[in-house]
Amino acid sequence: MQQETIRNRRPREVTLRVGRGTLSFAAYDGDSSQGADADSSAVVYEPFVVKSGISMAANLRDAFRTAPLLQQGYRYARVAVDAPTLLVPMDLFTPESAPELYAYTFPQQAHHVVMDQPLEGLGAIALFGVNKDLKLVVDDHFEDPHFVCALSGLWHRQHWHSYAGLRRRLYAYFHEGCLDVFSFQKNRFKFCNQFEAQHAADALYYLLYIWKQLMLKPEHDELWLLGALAPAGRNALPTQEAINETEQLVRELTRYVGHVNTIPTTDIAAMPAAMPYDLKVLMSESRP
């Protein structure tokens, strides 16, 4: 299995990203015992080939038997989960109500374990579901694994970015057949939702509808695109077809929105091209 060296978190912790039909791993390859001058910033990145027809939990069990990175004896893990997410204002959140509230909002996730993650600086708690069998597999292999929402780092990064300039900004992140659209107003979310969008026409419809709903001004405000249109269950480099569709989308958007900008997925230094952009952000923001 191909491995790529980049920068990451602290030694002896591995990051697992559980996507929608995808699975990948990343971890520091250094040794903190070598001292501050040691090169402890190298990171191994491994995408795992998910087998169709079996559950993600079964795929993860197989990965623990075959993936080189997971054979390194890591005791601690961060698990970044890309799952339907519900944002609850911090001042309205109670742990007791979280499972019922999440199950009501996402009935198809009713039998998942509901996790909560405070989004510091954004005034919200992110609720997301983790498959019970998958969580058991993780718990069997790590001491006190830390589950996080896969997009949490991206939200924080773009929230900081939104303060640059006086224009309001709408962000759109394409990944694994999904389109995540979000916007901020001061220290809170103004809008946040996810849609299935593998083609330019679908993405154009959703983005223009949200633009109108938020009463953004075509001649003044900005739309920022991250990632590229891609089939569901794919987190590697986009195909040429997906790149063409993304370019078509940009051309169509500029007919209605005066300021359309793109953030290349290579803008984070020393990160492998095949790594999902949200994972690049998580790793880079955890860099020592």
C-alpha cells in the first residue's frame, strides 16, 4: 500500500478518517523521546481500499490486520467521522437531550452512538453519529479514542478566513459526492447544511438557492469553493471528468455571482495531494 510522508500531530497517536464509503489513516512517524531537535514532524498517510458489500466496521477490522500504519502499535487515536451533523447552540445544549434530538433530525442514524464536540469560538456543539459496531472495533484497539467531526477543523479554518475583508462569504466544500455549504456571522454559523451533489447542475442549483436565501449581494459578496466534484465513496484525487465539471460550475456561477473564488486543495504546505482536504486541515492545525 502506498504511503506518503507529511506533517502531523504528536507521536504515538494515529488519526483515522471514516468517510462515506472511504477509510484512511495518518500519523506522525517521529519519536518525541529523541528531543526537540529530532525530526518528529514526518507523517505516514495511508488510504485504505474499502471493500463493497461489507460494513465499514468489517472493513476497519480488516484494516487492523493488513494496513501497515495500524500495525505500528499506536495506543491512542483520533477518529474523524464524516457523518450527518447537527449543530446545536451552546446555550441550548444539554447532554441528556442529544441522542433524542439527533435521532429526530436524522432518523436513519437512530441506532448510532451520538457524539458531541464543542466548536470553540463558534458558539455551537456538533452532534454526529458513529456506527455502534465501528465504535466497538475502535474501542477494542485504542485507549480512550477521541472522536471528532471530520469537518470541524475546516469550519474553524474558514471562520478565521471569513474575517479577511468586508465582504460576506459563503463557503462550499465538495467531497465524496457531497456538498457542504456554510457561512458565518461574527462568532456563529449563519448557515450550515449538506447536500448530495456529484454534478455541476445539482451544485449550481443548491448554491444559487442558498445565495438568494441568505440575501447575499452578487456584486459585493463572495463565494468560495473548496475541493472538486467527485463520485460518492471517493476521497482520492478527482478524475478529469470531475475537474471539468467543477470548471463548468465555476463558469456558470460567475454568470450570477460577481466574486467566485477557489481554494486549491494543495494550499496547505507539505500535504499529499490524495489526502482529503478536511483531513489536511485537521493535521496541519495539530502540527506542533
